[in-house]
Amino acid sequence: MTDLIERYLHEVGRYVPPKSRADIQTELRSLIQDQIDDRYGGAPTEDEITIVLKEMGDPRQMATLYHKEQYLIGPALYPWMMMVLSYGWLIVPAVVIFLSIFGVLNASQSVTVTNLVIEPILSALQATFIFSSVVVMIFAIVERTGFEWKSDKTAFNPANLPKADDPRTVDRFESAFGFTVGTVIVLLFVYFLVVGGLTLRFNLSDPGDVIPIPQGWMLALIISTTSLIITQLIALRRGHWTVGLWALHTFLELFGAIAIYFAVFVPIFERIVMDNSSLGDIPIPAIITILYVFIALVSRGIKLVQIRNYPSAPSFTTSSN
Amino acid sequence: MSDISEQTDKLRQELRRGIVVLAVLSQLHTNQYGYSLIQQLSAKGFDIEEGTLYPLLRRLEEQGLLKSEWEVTESRPRKYYRISENGREILRILSAEWLETVKIMNQLLGGESHD
């Protein structure tokens, strides 16, 4: 008769922490037998034992109840993880696609639609998946180490909350992120300028085969990107955007888009067309740039109007009655 | 099962989740093992499933609200639980809180029925 009970206990034991397994099993065994004795006396049938075990519930669910509340990433770390992921999901595919195309152009193999379009997209998907897994794993490890954002609890001050729907607000994390990425990009462009072209071999004395670039446009790109970082930092220091600063920021961004068209897109596209002339029919770099400039112009323009129209005085007053 | 009864079931479970601890603590001024506690609670009209009670006893013990000891002299080994000093203090605070809540809820629900 105890075979069913032992099988039940064994199944529960598989899913509870090893440290407390024996204790839980002994206690459950005693509790199950108490119930059986109480209901059916000393000699229960297998069906009667089955009824009691069914009432106890699925052994896996029973075992789950012995665990503390569990989650892979807790509520304290979850927003941070999502922030890292959301930035990564933008950057990782873009960087991988860029590097893949670059790799194809620098390799001796012929340029085809497969290795220029399909393979970079597949690589981007793969890299994004790996990136996401690694980020989740790192956050899960941090979660398991018992890390707590204690400082956040004491540092929170409602008075420091940004005004709702204030278009002038500067996002601290966005600024920090923009500063970091922008700095890396500027260093990359400076390297291209020094070695005289685009390459993936980062060795000043031996940059390998480079795709020649117009030096003047690359210099303009470096200046506009650096200026963008500076305007972002000024806004961060002031705590808000002004009409003038935002207009300058927008101008630099648009100028940067034109500069990147001449300094990066055109040289890469010319190399692609050189290897596969059938791809030269559509002016892809021009389409991308015009599309980007148009979207940026509209969205930044809307924000400029919002900043200009935002009331500088508080929209309500408090009474001290 | 209809949507209404499914929703009611879920809400009922949520409602009971908080008070189960209070009910269990209130009955452990004397030594009790799991099954005897279920019977005692049931006799007083508070039914609780085995799958809910046993893990709960263990958690309350880990939190220091209960003390336990194995009794091996009977026909089978049994783990007896009893409220700890900490548990007693928490029970006192929670009981006062509960009585106050009941008073407020009576007013709220009573007020609603007169609308």
C-alpha cells in the first residue's frame, strides 16, 4: 500500500531543495498516513490512497509551494535589464550588419545578394539572440547574489521627478548612453581618417586594404558627432533643452547625416557596385539618407515647437490655507 | 466554468491568502502537527488544503514565527509546530490590524448595501 505514497514522495523530492528534501518527505509521509488512518483506518485500498494523493495535488505543484517566491529577474533589476536590452536591440543588429557588410567587401569572395543581405540579417538575428541571453544571464547572476538597490530607496525624492510631458526634459540614461556610443563612434571615425579609409583591421601601422574615403567629409563627420555629444552634455548639465540648443542639436544631426552619406555610405556602395554592378541601379545610400533626414526633420521639428510653446511658469499654484 | 465564477474563485483565493497566516498562527499556542491543525481549523469552519498548509508551516518556521520539533515516540515520526515569541508578537499586531480592518470593511460594505 505504501508503494504509491513512496512514489508520490519521491516525485515531490525531485523538485524540492536537496537540503530540506528528507525532512519534507518525512513530514509529508507522516501527514499522508495521518489522513489515510483518519479516513480509512488501518487497511486502505489502493483506490483510497489514490483519492488522498489526488487531494494533495500534483507532486510538482506541491514541491513548488515549498520554494520561496522565485523569479529569474526580480522587480528591482527588471527595469534595468529591459533598459540594457532595449538599447542592445537597437545597436547590436546595426553593428553586426555593418560589420558583416564590411567583411564581405573586404573579403576576396564575390559580392552577391546572399552574402550582402541575407547573411548579415541572419548574423544580426543570431548576435541579438546571444546578446539577449548573455544580458539575462548576467542579471540572473546578479539577482542570485542578493544584490539590492538599497541606495535607490533612500535616494528617491518625489521633488526630483521630471515634470510630466515636459519636452525639455533630458533623460540621464539616454545622455549617458549617447555619450558612450558617440565617443566610440568618434574614435572609430578618427581612426578611419588617420588610416585614410574604411577598414575593420584596427592596427595603425597595418590597417590592411581600406575603402578610400573623402577626408574632408570624414573630418566634417567627426566635428558634427563631437559637437552633438557636447550639446547633449550641455543640456544634461542645464537639466533641460532650450530652443536654441535643440535647434543646434537638430542642425548637427542633419549635417551629420549628410556627412555620413558622403564619408561612409557612398564609398561602401561604390565598392559594392564595383564587385556587383547589378546592385548599382538603385541609389540605396541616397534613399536611406533622405528617409532619415526627413524623419529626423519632422520629429525634431515637432519637439522644437513643443519646447518653444512649453510654459516656463508652473501651470498651477498651491494654496497655503 | 463561467467567467464570473472563475474570477470569483481567483479573488477568493487572493482574499484568503493573507488571512491564512493569521488563522494558522492563532491556533498554534499549543503543539500541533500538520494534520491535527487542519482538523482543528476545519472544526472551527476554516478549511485549508493540505498543499497550502504544509509548505506554509515550513515557511513560517523559516521566518522565525514558528518553532518545530520532531516527535519520534509515537507510531510514526511527527513534526510538531508551536508559535514562537516573535510569532506571538506578530500575531498580536496582525490581530489588532485585522479587527480594525473588519470594522472598516463592515462600514464600507454596510454603506454600499444602503445605496
